[in-house]
Amino acid sequence: MLETSARLLKLLSLLQLHREWSGYDLADRMGVSTRTVRRDVDKLRELGYPVNASTGTTGGYRLGAGSALPPLLLDDEEAVAVAVGLRSAANFSVSGIEETSVRALAKLEQVLPSRLRHRVDALQRFIVATPGSGPTVDPALLVQLAGACRDHERLRFDYLDHAGKPTLRSTEPHRLVTRGRRWYLVAWDLDRDGWRTYRVDRIKPRTPTGPRFSPREPPAEDLAAYVGKGVSTASWRYRIRVRLHASKEEMSARVPMYVGDFTAIDENTCELATGSDNLEMSAGYLALLGVHFDVIEPTELKGAVRAIADRFTQAAQ
């Protein structure tokens, strides 16, 4: 029979699978009696783990949420994933998370076995992080918006336009979507009677939230694609449309989703809708796609393409 401490760890590992266990099932998996299971559950509760129990024929044990965070058990893959995620968090677009991530990473790496530490180091060595740029978001704001989405509470906030002028919005928040290095809130705008997408870094909530509302049918099944299509050109000086001589599937696999929106023309051609503040940079990016393309709009992009072509021709000579 397992020693008490090892048995408690095994019991906790089973309960962390997020399913309800009957006392008989736990006893069978651990090779002990149901009475021992009940005693071990009581010991876990004393250690701060909120183990909920229900009675009856369908009753059992389930690990719930408590008022304090007790120690967690992670398997090898989970520990590696968390460590890599914490190391990468310093480049994330949520402000203030860098220092917190470093503290959490220090605690985790202190107890990582050497075999896992080597795996984390190997993964991180071959990950190239792009330096942070663009607006950052207060974590407290994300928590507040996520809570309003979860609890179906109306949200009023001041929203800053491109010129920094605020307008009051009254919304029914639905989901938070991250795209590239920016966060967006998808919500139903009560005053405009339609779905809108808001950049989170431009939102200044008014409190309190409420009242509650009944959720509406979302504007699309794939909200990431919905947001991508809406913001790919809206915030840019130039709206760009080009015809690519490659299939939508091929280009979608090669180009990040946040670059723009692809629409299939036929099995060998697709259209890319995107935007830019610098047409020469866009022309250079299009040249690097490695496929032939035709400029649909704007006309100024054709001049930028010619300028890039002239430089490439001169460089090749």
C-alpha cells in the first residue's frame, strides 16, 4: 500500500482531471478502501484543497475552487508548457505582466527536475521573440471585461477614436479576441443597434456594470476571423486589395492571420484585403510572398511596386 503522502499526491492527481469520481472508483484506482479515501479527502481539505462531495447514487468527489491557491500538480508536459509560456510573457502585450512572470518562473524553475529544465532551455533557445511594440493593456482591464462577458452584464465605457476623442458606448459584451499584439472586445452596441469591435487599449470602463442581459447569437461562428476581417483595413491610411496567383488554402497556411483577409476567387487564385500606412513597405512584403500578384487598389500601390522593382533590378545588376 502506498505511504500516506504518496497516496495523497495520487488522489490529488486524480481529482485534478476535472471529473467527478465516486468513492468506489477512487478506492479501486488507488488500491485502498472507501474509508481510506474519505480520510484522505479530509486531509486534502485540511491542506487547503476544496474537495466537494455529493451524496446519493450519482454522488462523488470533485475538486472545486477555493478562497486560496493551494499547491498544484503538473505533469511533465504541463510544466514545460507553463515554463516556456512564462519566459515568453515578457514580450506579451499585457502591461505589468513581465515582473509577475519572472517571479512565477523563478518559483517553477527552482523545483523543475533537470531533465525538464533542459527541455525548457532547448525550446527557448530556438524561439525568436519579436521585440514588443504597440499599445499594452492593463491586466485588470482584461479581467474586468472578461468578467462582464462571463456574467452577461452590460458594460458602459468611454471609447477613444483615432484622434483620441472619447465617445460613450453602452454595450452587451460577448468575447475578448487577441489578434497579433492587440486585444479586441466584440460586443453588441445598444445605441447603434449592431455588433461592433473595440480595441481594448482604447476602452475606459465606467462602473458599475449591469444590468444582466440574455446573450444574443454571435455575429460569426469564427470570431477570430470576424475580428480579423473587420480590423485588417479599418485602422490603416490605405486600404489594399491584391489578387494573388495562389489558392486561399496555400496563402492562409503561409501568411499570419492578422496580415489580412483572404477570399477565394478560384482554386488557383485568391484575393487579399489588408491595409497599410506605408505603401513601399507593403510592396516589399508582397514581393516576399513568393507568388505573382496583381494590384487591384489603391493605384498608388502600383507606383510603390515599380519603385521596389527598380531597386531590385539595380541591385541584381
